[in-house]
Amino acid sequence: MAIREPGFHNVRIHSYGYDADWTSTRPTLTIHIHDFGHQLLEKLRNSPELATPRTTPILFVAHSMGGLVTKQAYVLARQDLACVDLAKRMEAMLFLSTPHRGSNLAQTLNNILRASATHSTRSYISNLSQQNELLSLLNDSFRHYASDLSLYSFYESRATDLYVHSEVIVTKESAVLGYHNERHAMLDADDRRVCKYGSPSDPNYVTVLQALRSMTEVTLGRHAVENVQETQRAMQQIESYLGMPGRPDDDLKDVEEARFEDSCEWFAERDTFQRWVDPESGDSSMVYWMSANPATGKSVLSGFGINALTNLNIDCTYYFFHHGDKDRSTVSGFLRSLLYQMALRSAEVRQQLLSMIEKTLRFNKDDGKLIWRELV
């Protein structure tokens, strides 16, 4: 599911819920936050939607005790060697009235349940003191890993009607972790309304949305920089592996500089060219053939065509043969250049070539037939 608000076009929503009645007394089984945290972690590990790409960052939004479940899942992921890659993807958490700390966490949880319309005042767990100790251990464990996360905690500012009296359920002191990497803010709501909004113009909704957008932009921006740097390192390896005789973009710049201003414009305006680049035209031809006598400007015209395709966001690979240059007038050089450009545009092609490099697979760089058969 996608978020339709501006600024979230690259964001997808995945939800997790747990049985809200887990807190009732059960004759044969006592379930703790640990169990739900483990269940959440397993759902993340097994989710086909999150399986690819394996580097997509994960940002959690959690309300009340759901924040404790989220923290437990993160701690378990950090402690499990099989979840190293998944744990690295968990980059940010936004909490809504989550009882992080306090001298009596069990009483806070009891108040949360009393505030819920679906619970009576019955005992909500078999051993309050044991649960209080487990939550304290969770918070202590989370503290050791939380420095790698971006955190944002919201706290309630209004008392909740508990039918007998009104009370702030999760106080600011409990809802705010106090970590150096945590931002926090108040919401003008009671415990029930911090996650329930009347409309998209609700001030509380706008406040949470803006915080979420800010965290998303920072996370995606950081990944964009990291991806560029990683791609640059990979392409340096691939360029060396393929033995590139020259960069294709250098050749394109040369023909661009040779073109007179406003020349070649007619080429992009031709009906045949426009039909060829338009997927809706019904023209299924993959080839657009241009022929002319030597030294009549075919290279310059080709360069203009390459830029026209690029401006239309159409992936385009190209190669300029250099007669008289042994390294740049062969089929093998042409194929290696195309492979380089394909790797530059496709993470899948890039990874396949990197795998060949890691396996130290060698090939004859001058054998065009071998390159076509084994690599292309």
C-alpha cells in the first residue's frame, strides 16, 4: 500500500498487528512482549514484499505498546547473526505514546488497558512484577543498539477519561527516551487520540506526517548518496575488468561539440523517428537505420539522436567506431562498451559482472564471439 501524501512516492506501507487480548489472563499460556517481537521479526524475514531489493530501508511507526514490540524485534534482529542484513535495513522508529521507561512500567501498561474500550479492569497479565522486569531488560538492551537509529517520540498532553477519573496514561517522562539521537514533540491529544485523527487537516495528523516525511527524506537522501558511492566503486572495478579502451561518454561529448547550434533538430521531428520512440505507435522495430556517404555527419547526427532518446528517459547505449584506432574499431571493444553501459544502468547486470570478478573468471578481451557467447 502506498502513501498518497506528497513526499512519499517511494514509500510503501506494511502493517503488523497483534492480538490486543494478549493481556487477559490465560489458563495455559502467558505471552510476553518478547513473543510478539519475535513474531514481528519473523514476519519481516518472511515477507515477499520486503525480500527485494534487500537494501531498502525500513522505518517503523508504532503506537503505545506496539513501540515495545518494535524495540524487541530490533533487539532480536541485532542479536541474531542470521538477521545482520535485515537489522541494517532498520534505520528509523517513530513512537506514539510508547511507555519506554519509568519506575512502574507495569502500572503504566495497566492504565493503557484501562483506557481501552475493549478491556475491563480485570487482571491483564498473570505476573505484573515479572513483566515489569522484562520490560526494564528490554529497554536496557535497546539502549546499546539505539545509537544506529533515527528516533522520534511523540507524547500525549491531555488526560484520558478512565470512567472513574481522568489521567495522563503515558507521561512525557515515560514516552521520551532521552537519547542524543532522538527528537520528540507533544501532541494535543489523550492516549486514545494520538494515533486517531479526524481528517487530513487535523493538526496532530499534520504534525506526525511532517515528522515522518522529514525522517523519510533524511533516510532516502542518505541512501541515495551511499548508492552513488557504491555504484562508482563497482563501476571502477568493472571498467578495469572489461579493459575499456575509452569512456563512451567522452566520444559523445566530442560529437556534441562538433554539432552546430540548432542543427539536426529536423531529425527528432521526423515522423519515422517519433513513431519509433513512441511505444504507443505500434512500431515494433528495434532498429532505426541511418546511412550516408563518409564524412557527411552521421556521427554528429547519431549523437543528437542519443541525446534525444536520453531526454525522453529512454535507456540508450551507444558506441562510436574509430577507424584507424585498433582498440576502438573492433567488435570486442563494441561489446565490452555496451556491457559497461548496461552495468551502469542496471544493478542486476552490475551484480552479475561483480560476481564474475569475485570468482576471478577471465576471458579473452579481443575475442568478440566469446564475449557475445559468455557475457552478453
